[in-house]
Amino acid sequence: MECVRIITENNEKQMLSQYATLSANTQGRKREEEKCNLRTDFQRDRDRIIHSKAFRRLKHKTQVFLSPESDHYRTRLTHTLEVSQIARTLARALRLNEDLTEAIALGHDLGHTPFGHAGERALNDIMPFDFTHFDQSVRVCEILEKEGRGLNLTAEVLDGIKHHTRGEWAHTLEGKLVRFADRIAYINHDIDDAVRAGVISNEDIPKEIRDNLGHTKTQRITTLLNSVVENSKDDIAMDEGIFKHYDNLHEFLYKNVYLNPAAKAEESKVLGIVEGIYKDLLLHPQKMGEEYQRIIETDGLDRAICDYIAGMTDHYAVTVYSNIYIPKGWSI
């Protein structure tokens, strides 16, 4: 039987855009591996990410609202799935490599901290080195998963994960596309969550933005996706006018949700929790597992503690902090 992977790779050459990244042309992995008969390298990367521990933990990590009472607010996992869906829609419409796009989208937040960006800021403030969730996502993929062996992903997937949010752009159109998809997803679902929480109403969104992008989440996403598809060819782009409203919508969200005292009231406690755990682990590094003892030997204690805290879920971080600092009931 002819190798299924080779059939898929040949189909890509015939069906995908001339600007797409072909699986057969991957720059490969740091550690060479025997090829899979069924899956391309990018398909294998997607599967490795989905089966990773870091991916499973995303379901208990904050997106925007800390410890919400309702089951319907986004978590870091549901955000990731929405990014993946939007990115795949764009990749298919532009005839780019859907498997590469999906792998980048599913892996882009693997290194995100507990408590969302509040946790990220806390670690960056405490650590003697710069901390960003996108660099940590790459570190998860290269080092932390599989007891220090990492996932051994392809260079294209790692590049897309590293450059998904700011700074230098990814070197593939698929990676650039995920950067657009990430922002389209979180702007719209964070507004949706904020409306559900009563922090804002749809009518609070400036009328000019609503008239140009749409009056509902579905309409806005459709407008933005159509603009990307209509304006992208050898690069990923958006109509200048639509991009202006898209940027203004992000600014509205930042001022009215991300900086809203009611929505972010609990975030002031995050630094105390993260710093409290950090100080305790400086004195008692043996509390971390064996894999972190290896990191202490190779990269130092601060790096090991950073990896340990960044990997925590919200609930686990609160539990660890409580076990250290909150007195327990005593009985005879």
C-alpha cells in the first residue's frame, strides 16, 4: 500500500496555494525521527500538543475573569479552541496549510500562567529575568513536556507559537494567520464574557465600530474574517478601514474590561499568591517534583520555580498557597 503520508504531501503540492508551507518542505525537528506512514509532520505536531499535559491543564486556567461562578465563561482551553477554529477557517479559505495552522493555534498558549495575564505580570515582576507566556510556551514544547524530553515539534510550529502575539512576526503565513486569529478570537469572546458578567453591554461599544464591524459577535467575526481573506495573498492583511475599527474595538475592550475595577477586582491578590509561593520554594525547593530538581541543576533555582508556577492551574496555585500560609483546623 502506498504511504498515506506521501499521498497527503502530494495532495498539498497540488491543492494548496503557492504561498502555503508544505509539510514535505518542513525544516524538521531538532531531533530527527522516523517519519509516520499515516501523518505528515505537522499533523503529528498537532496530535502531540493535544495529548500533552500542558494542553489538558488549560481547562483550569483563567482567560479573563478569575474564578467565575458560571460555567459559561471562557477558560484558556476554550480560548485556544476558538482560536484554532478561526485560524482553520482562514487557512482553508486562503488555501494555506491547515494542519500547520491548527498545530500553532493549539500550542500557542501552552506556557500560559495561572490567573491569566495577571499571573504573567506577577512572574515577570518577581523573576530576575523577563517572562512572557509565548516564550514559556516554546519552553514547554522544547523542554518541560515528557519529563524533560519535550515534544520535539517542527521548527515551523515552534516559530508560530513564539511569534503569535507581539514583536517579530512568524516566518510562515500560517504563523502570521494565527496571530490575527488569536486577536480576533479574544477581542470578541472577551466582550461576550464581559456582557454576560454585566461589566458592559453591547450598546456600550461605540456606534461607529458596531456599524462597520457588526452588532453581534458573529457579525463582527464574519466581517473580520472576510477582510483577512479578501486582502491576503503573499502576506496576511486586513482592509485598512476594517483594521482601524478592529484596533479601536481592542482599545475599547482594554479600557472598559481589562482595566475595569469590577472585572479585575480579584487580580490584586494574584501577585501576593505568586510571590508567596515563590518565596516558600526558594527556601524549600524539595517541594517541587523530581523533574524540577533536574532543572535546578541545569538552569538554576529561579528558572525551576518559574517553570513550576507557570505550569500551575488557578485552583492548584490557590491550594499550594493555602497549604503554606493558611492555618488549618486542629482537633484532638
